Amino acid sequence: MLQLILTILQVISGIAVTVVVLMQSGKSAGLSGAISGGADTFMSAGKAKTLDATLAKLTKWFALAFVLLTLILNLI
């Protein structure tokens, strides 16, 4: 019974990681990213309040949950 519950939680956390990663905006690449990169670091004081910062934190927590559940299920 415990293994079934942990497996369901693992599937939910895996789906959550996928959804949260896909919701994040892509990073700028190439020359335009290099030019605007200086302004981005200067304006990063309010970054903690943005949607991307929240999604990045959620990604870390869901990924941590997924890894821990995977390890626990492997030990059971």
C-alpha cells in the first residue's frame, strides 16, 4: 500500500516538474542575449518577485521531491 502511494506521488511530482519547466520562459541566446544581459543583471533586484523566479523555485522543489521519492521507492 505504501509503495502504491509513493508511486502515485512520484508520478504527480514528475508531471509537475514537466509542467513547471515548460511554463518557464526561454533564456535569450546569441548576440541579443549578450547585449541585454548586462541590463538583466542590473535589474535583478526585483527578480525574486517575478513569475520566472517562482517557477524556478517550484522546479527545484518538485525535482527534489521526485529524486527523493525515486530513492525511497528503490530502497523499498
